Amino acid sequence: MRSWSNHVFTFKRNGYNTQELGSKSNGYRQGNNLTVYSTPTPYREGKNMDEKTISVPMEADENGLFGRECPSCGMYFKIKPVTDLTTTQGICPYCGYTDILGDFLTQDRRAYLESVAVRQVLGPMFRDLADDLNRMGTPSSGFIQLKISATVPDFPIQYYQEKILETDVTCDTCGSVFAIYGVFSNCPICGKLNARVIYDKSLDASHGKLALSGDDTIAEHVRADLIKDALIGTVSAFDALGKALRKKHIVIPADPNNLFQNLLKLDQVLATLTGKHISQYLTPADSDFLFLMFQVRRIYEHNAGVVDSDFVKKQPAYAYLLGRKYPLKKDDVSTFIVLMRQLGDAIYSEFEK
Ligand SMILES: [Zn+2]
Ligand SMILES: [Zn+2]
């Protein structure tokens, strides 16, 4: 009869295991190898150390992403690495902690692996024990209790489900697909900030609003609002891009808080840090146009689009419009979005090299 009650089971994960299956639609599979040691207690060197390795594939969510958890900050994210099937290094998208990807195992996944191991190792041992006991025939009184408990217990698998996250991103540097809480983070594979991807998406949304403003089945005041929203949304997206860059690159000053809404101040900061003015990232004429549109944005955001003295101070050519509503044109906002995309991309590339 096997003695099972005085064994200690230890589970050793053999790390991240990636194997290419070729014909699978997602092109690869991931999983974990677990080695389960059954060690008699008290443990004696060279004695009865059973070893069994189990491979447990990982199941992706409905979009092909796998849940991961940072061993340092404990935050959850999901990932589908697509460019490099042998990727072994992971970077926490939230805190930047870097380690082998296999160590970014979620608690749920760990519990699942252990339950699979227990079921595969303990299950057969209990069945052997039950067989042994049943073969013993009429037990002596001392074994009655054991016989009762010799029904093979069920070792339930601790199934898990990947969580639903807030932002899906495809990295524009390495092509990895990942999902995170919040909006801004680093790519878990190449470490690049995702802020440019998010920025591009926001500008696409602004473009979408402009396109919608041309739909003459929509009431005219709503269409005018859509043009205004596209302008304001573009500047907000640029501000968010700037805040994400500042958080990662502390060389960009934290003051003033709305640096990326203040083009004049931003121009000075860029000149100091990179030696280039906005007029050098674009053309001087395009740069002048952006400075004008930032003022237009400000009065549309805070003054119902009415030109005020501050506007005239910065754009003296528009003195004749003082106290009147600035005529916001769809084509101007369209050009503005194109130029802002160029500027955002140039600034991102300066810091995320
Ligand atoms: Zn972390
Ligand atoms: Zn990447």
C-alpha cells in the first residue's frame, strides 16, 4: 500500500513556454510547464522523490489576449505578442518592472495550474490507495475509518476568466497587442509609451466629428458644435499626450501644468530641451497657424468663441474682431488636425527614441 499521507507536494513552474503551432489561426500557443515533486517527509536524500512534469496550455480570451500580472506592482494587463514568438522578456505597462514574461503570472492562473497539478498527481494516487484498501478484504477494526475515506475525492479545477480591461492598444513600434486599465502605459514588450497610438485615435475621432459636421440632415447648431468639439478635442488630446510624456520623461518640466495647451511656453521648453522650435518641426507658416488656432481654441473653450483682448494681444491682426465671434471654419480645423498630428509625432519621437 502506498503511503500518501506523509508526502509534501511542491510545485515548480518551469517558466514561460512558447511553442509555435504553425497552422493555428493565431500562429502560436503559450502555456506553462509545471514540475510536481512528491517528497516523503521527513525528506531523506535520494529517497523516493517522485517527479512529474505537466504542460498546461494557456487559454486566450475571445480576442486572443492572455492575462498577465506584474510581480512588482500587482497590476493586471493582457497581451498578445505578435512580432516575436520567442519573446521572453516582459515589461510592466504600469510601473516598468522588467523580468522574464513567465513571471508575470496572474494569481488566478497560478491557482488554476496548481489545481491541475493536484488533480493530475493526487487523483491517481488516491485511486491507487482506494484500490489497495479495497483489495485488503475485510479490514481489521483499525482500518474501518480508512476504508470509509477511501472514496476517491474530486479535485476540482479552479477555472478562471480573464478580466475586462479599459483600453485596447496595438503598439505602433513593435506591433504587440495589449489591454490595460486606464489609458496611457508602456508597451509590455518593447517598453515604448503608447501615447502616440492614443493620440492618433483621438485625432481620428476629431476627424470623424468634422466629417459628421458635413451631414446636412443634422441641425445646423449641432454641426457647428461638432466643428468646435473637433478643435477642442484635438488640443485636449495633445495635452494628454504631453502629460503622458512628462510622466515618463521628467526632463520635461512639470510646470505649468497645462504646458501642452500653452504653445508659446511649450515652444520655449522644446527649444531648450531639443534645440528646435515648433517652426522647425513644421514650417514657420504652419507654426503661425497653430499659434492662431490655439488662441481660437481658448476662446471657444472659455469665452463662447468671442474674441477678447488677450486674443488680440497675441494676434494683433484680428483686432477688428474684438468682441465678436471668431468665424470657425471646418477646413481650418481639418488643417489644424493634420498639423497637430505632425507636431505630436515629432515631439513623441524626440523623447521616445
Ligand atoms: Zn508593475
Ligand atoms: Zn511595443
